[in-house]
Amino acid sequence: MTPRDPYGYGLSTSIEAAAAYNRGLADVLRLRRGALEHIAESIAHDPTFGLGHAALALLGHQMCAPVDVDARLRVARIHAARSSERERSHIHAIAAHVRGDSRPLIDHLAAYPRDALLLSAAVPTIAFAGATTVPEESWGIVERAAPAYGDDWWFQGLLAFVRQEQMRFDEAMELSCRSLAAEPSAGHSAHARAHAHYEAGDHEAGLAWISAWVLGAGASIDSLSHFGWHAALHELSLGDLEAVRRRYISQLQPGNALGCRALVDTGSLLFRWALTPGAYDVPDLAEVVGVTGTETMRHPATPFLAMHTAIALLATGELNALRSLQAWTAGHPHPTMRDVVSPLAAALALLGSGQPSPAADALAALAPGVRRLGGSRAQREILEETRIAALLRAERYDEARLLLDARLDRRHSPRDERWRDQALADGRPTLLSSGRSVHS
């Protein structure tokens, strides 16, 4: 009898290897610790199991896991011939995706929508960077797969994440809560709920819920630093900087996260914390850069990682490395690397070299394309906050206030209110009869 994965697709391997692979897949879908070890166990049982080798390559590429990605893909392709048509398509899709061509992955999902590992990889969430550079395209992939999943708890969590990105927060909350009722440890659903709380400005309730979940049903989560980041983002928004400090010490020190997780979670938090009015003694990002690894800092694998790399290089004053990143991405085959990351690195280099006004202009010009970087809207906000900081440094207070007003229209945030008050005080506005303000 042919072993099958949790969604019914056949696995061309032994019963023991299939069981280990399925445990690893379950870990990925729950964002639980153990995925890498269980999938590695599957190829220990059956070294010819191509899907196991390909899955390790995908996790290594996307999550900075300690995997020889090229070697795993090479072995996966060698053994693909003994696999089913679906498995051969799956392996080809991963190999192409790692090279920067995600079209085979998207085509694969049209034929095999219940291939949950690749559907997860196609959408920018907590675990993966996604397969498209236009959010609407990834949303469409999920929507088209919906009939194949019905009321499956994992898919409900994935759809909840899409709904909050679409700013349909009530639907996102309903889907995530329904999923968590069926599977309390559903990491993707918890993640979607965390985003819905944040985007709605529901900071007190969101903080209370996430703090309880990570100690209860989510205690086995592999991405604790990211959920810690979410909790810290609520605390930051509330202006509770001492709570942010405690969160950093208990959950977000760089040594607690692996590789690029430290860059994405801890690095971004430290940068946003340092921008906050009233911040003091913010820990340096140098340790984050150290644990991230030289290769990731020089040649980040995805545009999303490249964005965080550029921010970290700015924060640590590594302007030569930032300019090297700009040059490397300018010649990159991935269009988002060329068109968004390279000019972003150039803009941040301007800011780092004491030219905040042209930096602010460059960041404004990039704003429409920032969504192509992947990740969530909450993560990409770091560039909007960098632009606000550049405008304030350039004493362009009116423009900074406009951005802060727009943010406050989106959600409640005592931090942004204080930031706006600072801009008002520094800008010394004078009210004219028209109701408009200028600087005295």
C-alpha cells in the first residue's frame, strides 16, 4: 500500500520514511519545533526519497536552516525519476523557486492544490517569503485552493492571514478563532490573529492573548521569537518601552533565534525601538549581525531578507557593506532585488551618510513598490518609519506629520501620537487663517 501525506497525496518511499516526513510536515503546518529533524529522519530511513531532500532544501533556503541547499536539490533531482508525476512536479517547483523562478510552483498548485507544503511556501507568512511579488497574486493562489480544503483548520489559518492583509479584520479574526478552536496549537492561525489584533489597533487585548497563547497551546512553537516580536510590537505601539526591554531580554536576544530569524525579528524590533520618542539604552544590532551569518548579510536569499539586511547595515553604520549590497542587488536576476532592494540600499546609505532629505525623497519614491518585498504589511512598516525619521531629521515636519496622521487614521497608537507631538513641538507650527500650518 502506498503511503500518503496528510492531504492524501502518495509518497514514493517506505512506511517509516513517510511517517517521519509527515511528522515534519505537521510541524511546518503548526509552526512547531522539529520539522527539520523529522524530515531529515525521513531521508535517513530512505536516502532515495526525493521529496524529503527537496523539503530540506526548501527549509534551508527560506528559513536559513543549516542545510546544504544545492546538495539536497541535486540528490532530489537524481531520485525524482523513481517518484510519481506529482512528486516530480513538486521537486521541480522547489528547485526552480530556490533559483528565483516561482512560476513552476504556482503551476504545480493549480494542478495539486492540496500540496500543503508548497501552498504554505507560496504565501508570505511567518514561515516563508512567498512565491510572488504582488500580494494580490498570492491571495489569488490561496483563494483558488479553497474548494480543495473545505473547513480544514490549517487552511483556515492561511486564509485568515490573507484576510488581514486585505484589511478584512473581522473575517480574519473569525477564521483564525475557528481554526484555533479545532487545533489550539495552529501556529499559522495564531499568527493571523496576532496580525489582526495589531492592524486593528487592539493592542491591549492582542498583547494579553498572545502572551497567554505562547505559554499554553503555543508552547511548542518553533517561531517563539516572531511571536515575541508581535507582543513587543503591541508594547511599542502602547509606548511601554520598559515592557519592550523586558520582552527583548526574555524572548528576543539574538542568541535565542537562529540565523535570519534574529535579523527579521530582533533586528527590526531594535531598529523601530531606537526610533521611538523617549527611547534610551537600546541594545546594539551588532550581535544580530553576528549571529545572522556573513553569507546572509552579503547575499540575502530573498528580497524580504535583503530589506532587513539593509536596515541592519544602516543601524550598525556599515555603509560600505550597504553600498556593496546595493551593487550586488543592482545586477541580480530577481526584478525585485534590482528595482526595489538596490534603490532601497542607496536610500539608506544616504541617510547613514548624513543626507536625510534626499533619503526621505528616495524612500517616498520607493513606497509604491515596497509591497513587492514580501512579508506582511506590519513588517514592511519599518520603511515607513525610517522615512518618518528621515523627514524629522531633515526638519520637514509637515510631511512627517502627514505620514503620522495617516498611520493614526489606520490604527490607535500612543507611540505614534507621541511621535506626532514631537514633530509638532520641533516644527513650531504657526496657524494661518486658512487653517494650514507653516514653520515660523
